[in-house]
Amino acid sequence: MGVGIQTMWSILLLFSCIFSAASASVSYDHKAIIINGQKRILISGSIHYPRSTPEMWPDLIQKAKDGGLDVIQTYVFWNGHEPSPGNYYFEDRYDLVKFIKLVQQAGLFVNLRIGPYVCAEWNFGGFPVWLKYVPGIAFRTDNEPFKAAMQKFTEKIVSMMKAEKLFQTQGGPIILSQIENEFGPVEWEIGAPGKAYTKWAAQMAVGLDTGVPWIMCKQEDAPDPVIDTCNGFYCENFKPNKDYKPKMWTEVWTGWYTEFGGAVPTRPAEDVAFSVARFIQSGGSFLNYYMYHGGTNFGRTAGGPFMATSYDYDAPLDEYGLPREPKWGHLRDLHKAIKSCESALVSVDPSVTKLGSNQEAHVFKSESDCAAFLANYDAKYSVKVSFGGGQYDLPPWSISILPDCKTEVYNTAKVGSQSSQVQMTPVHSGFPWQSFIEETTSSDETDTTTLDGLYEQINITRDTTDYLWYMTDITIGSDEAFLKNGKSPLLTIFSAGHALNVFINGQLSGTVYGSLENPKLSFSQNVNLRSGINKLALLSISVGLPNVGTHFETWNAGVLGPITLKGLNSGTWDMSGWKWTYKTGLKGEALGLHTVTGSSSVEWVEGPSMAEKQPLTWYKATFNAPPGDAPLSLDMGSMGKGQIWINGQSVGRHWPGYIARGSCGDCSYAGTYDDKKCRTHCGEPSQRWYHIPRSWLTPTGNLLVVFEEWGGDPSRISLVERGTALDAKKL
């Protein structure tokens, strides 16, 4: 009898699940996304799975839920998932299915931005570099080779999601998908081919039959039924292209990215809250914080070029996964206030009433509900307004929320959360360093290629490394006067970027680098030459590939010339068309010096003979993991430029990139936010600290390897614990 009852309940449960999945639906009207027949105000946050570790995911997702989020939004990173054509990778930080299932286990939804172009300050905008070399290809336009590759990858992701039953209509958490990304400005620039591509992309996506709506951000002409959405610091004036589509904001910018050498952008919690409340009071029903957790550009994933390894973004959860106060708590309280108004917000459109010259009331009143938003747009003055028989004090540039049209439960300018101060506590210093000098390469070595003229860097390296050597011989005849007026000849080199070390006869003659605004660079310096053969070696260094711009696949890197030598008897020499020998990468890379096995393949130097402040130097040390579970970071303020590895895992590029004084500005929240002014840390490194995930460490004998391009001081590197302390003065 017991077995029969158990069997019956199993059958009933099975039918219940089948019926539930069959009846599950996601649709929309002009008010909101409708999930299983219920209109929802949805609050989302971006967490990118490759920018953290699988061990961090559950805590990040839970903190997002505790912060009042309904949805986790992420891009899908094509170049991480298909590093070579047809060879797919979905493990470790790229385990997309695991990430989505963890979101589902936490009871949250997913907005999957498949793209597959992502921008995201990610290397090559998320495109695999091999895509650039598909014959006849042109990115993001009405181009058959590109559309074929894009469709194949999009279908791959959609089929994976279907196989794992991850769409909401299958009982999974995915309620929205995105095709393309911020294509509108590109379409406007390229015209008809762009419009044709937009139409094709929308039709292709809808044809995949996911059962959930598709969106296109910054795409005013998004074809039906695709929903066009807004990205920006403010989106209250945005309107979808059809009256029956909901008003959605896919990127509420919580801060901004950091570039090497650039000031660190921030955005006050009060202004983020103000922008969100203003969007909701204007009929918005879906918003997503970009970023909610920014994380880290591990390895060589940072784009730009010149994007920092940190992708902290001044997000509510900082790079290490710790709540950033007061931003996290202030937004949590905002979400609670908005949710208390949900039934009114999704039922009716607001009526707007003037309360003063710069004040308004947005009222959502239905038969059973009433919610009001009282706004003061004056950036300087507080005002007292009368509404519904009551008096309300509104600080400058603020919105008060009244879920019952009477009681103020929240004001965007009144911060109830304590501020937190970052604490970096050293736990290990004085590492037992050993060094190995990366010698200047020679054209006589193996694995070199000699060609006539100068070649573009990525065309040769395929972005398998940051480094490409350009080498040639400068032969000075005995009758050639090469020292005039006490000056050596002037060597001038023009490069498409991004950084360049110039060696003459094995000695460093100079280093130059570009910037995000202008990656191109030039070297012009008198150089010491001798009679006979002089060895010129140029180490061209990339600092991430471009991630945005029209046809950025055509942009170049590396030494493209001209290269001239001026000041000789015979006149100016143009060396651009000479025979040049190329070598991809460094000797240390080929030997795997960043790995445990590779580090034992060369003779390292330690003690008094260790190289100090020398360019092109590898350093290694071992250390034991500190006790506890506090997030860890390396203090690299004493180093120049290069890369870091822990136990063979690439932390990323290091480069203090000192910020020019005068690049920072007042970060007042009262008034329209200006990200150019709201920047900090002038006179300091743009990035000093580098996140070391705890999961990468073993209890003892961890291998730390640093490659230094310029000549830093490793003796001052320290391991620190990242923590926060609440500001007791705040409350």
C-alpha cells in the first residue's frame, strides 16, 4: 500500500512538473514583463561569470539577492568559449551552465545577453581573434561570413540552454535573452548594411524559439517582437519604439571602468538611487545595474586597449565581492521601497502633477492601490512641498517614495547605510625572490621569421601573447660619419601601439607607450651606434585589443613605421622596407616559467646577485596561504609594467599607470552626474592592488611569478587582506 501511494505521488508530481513547464510563459505589455501571468517590476544586476571564480559565485549571487535583486544579468563571452574554431570550452570560470543553475538555486531569474558581441571592456569585444581571419569577413554588418559564424555560436548557446532546460518556459531561470549589443550607433554610421544586419539578427534570434522575449539595447529600430532598451547614467526620458513594449533599462551605470593611467571613476550612491527612482516614476519596469559586481579581468581578458585588470566599476559589490557601503545598502533600501509599490506600478500609468518650479508628483493610482513619487530636480536647494494634505521635505536632487501615497518610506538623498572604508592589511611581505633575466632575442634564434618590411602585430601573434619582437641589423660603414655636432643619429619609430621597448645592441634605449585616447605612439631619440653591425630589437607590447568602434577588426597594433635613422653622411635612412626578423613571445613564456614545472627549466638567481630594477626580468617566490577566508590582494605599487601568475593562473597585467594630477574632480551628487569630474586618486596609481582568489591557493608552497617589463622593485611587493570597516561617524 505504501509503495502504491508513493508511486501515485511520483506520477502526480511528474504530471505537475510537466504541466508547470508547459504552462510557464514570459511575455510583455507596455507596463512590464509578464512571468506566468504576473506583471513584474524587475530589478537586475550584472555579474559576469569569467570575472570571478566558481567558488565566489554562490556568495555573489546571495549578496545580490540580499540586496533586493530579482535577476542576474550576464554576457556570454564567445572568445572564452570558442578559443579556436569548433573547439569549445565551458569549464572553470567559463562554466556558464553551472553559473546559471546557481542563480536558479538562489531563486533568481537570468537575463542572458548572448550578443555575441559584448563590448564590456573585454578583449576584442568578446570576439575570438580567429574570427578576424575568416576569409572575406567584416564584423557586425550585412556580411555572410560574419553572420554564419555569429549564428552558429548563438545556436550553440541556445541549444545548450535548451538541453539543460534553463529557459523559463522549460522551468528554468532565463526570462530574457539579448541579441547584439549597442549596435544602434554603429548602424547609424554604416547605413543600409547596418539596417539589414539588424533585421537579420532579430529574425535569426526569434527563429531560435527560446520561448522568452529577446531584447536589443541602444537599438531604436529593433524589429518586432524584439524589445529595444536603454543604457546610460540616466534613462528616464527613454521610450521604446512601440507603445506596447515595456520601458527597460539594461545598463544602469553604477560607476565606470578604470584604464591604466586614468583616474578612478566613482558614482555616488545617492545619484544612482535618484536615477533609478526617476526611471521607475516615469513608467520604467525593468532595470539592471551595470555592474552589480564588476570583478577582475583575469589573464589577458581586458580590452580597450589599456583597460586595467580591475573591473571594480564602483559597483555595489566591490571587486572582491564585499558590499560597498553605503551604495549596496542604500540601493537595497530603494529596492524594498519600489517593491512595496509594485502592484500600483504595474497596474496604471502615472499621472504627473507640478508641485513647484522644479518639483513633481508622479502618482500611480488604481482602484485598490496608490503609490507616489515626489521629485525635487533642483540641484542646490531643499524644498517643502504639499501633497495629498501632507507636507514633505525634499532635499536637492532627490525623490521620495510613498507606497500608500501618504507615508514617505525612502528618499534617494537620505542615506541610512553606514559608509565603509577599505582596509588593506599586510599579511606577507619580504618574499624570497629569485630572478631570471629575459635576454634580448636575436634574429639567429629558432622560431623566427624574416620578411621584407613591417608587419602588423596581431597578424603574426594571433594574440597568443602580448609580445612581438621586430629585429634588424643597422650596418655602419667605416666611412659613414654617424656622430655630428656631438650627437648620435636620431632613430624615429612610429607604431600603431600599444607599448614599445627599444634595444640597441642588447641595451635598453627607451620605452614609450600610448593611451586609451590615442594608442599610437612614437619613439624619437639619439641612439649610440658603432661602426659595423648594430643589432636593433624592438619589443612591441599589446595591452588588450579594442572592444568598441566601427569595424574595430581592422584596427592595427605593432610597429608599422615609418622607421627612420637621421644624421648620417648619406642622409636619412628609411628602414621600413628592410628585412625584419620576427619572433612571437618571450623565452620565458615558451619555457612556461609561470608554471611549477616550467620554473625549474632555467637557472634562477637569488641573494645579492639577484637582478634588481632591470627590464625584462622574471621573478619568482613561494609562500604559504594566510589563515582565514578574507579576500587577498597583491600590493604591486613598487613595480612597473608586466604580468602576474599564481600557481600558473594568470592574475592579469600589472601597471600602476600613475594618474596625472588635475585629472580628478569634485564628486557632488546634487545635479546631473558628470563621470569626467567624478574621479579620484590623482597622483596615485590607477591600480595598485591585484585580486588573488583564495581558491587559487594551496595551504603551502604557492608559486608567485612576476614578469617585469620596465624594471620594478619586487622587494616591496606584499600580500594583503582586503577588508572593510564601517564609518562610525556616519550614523
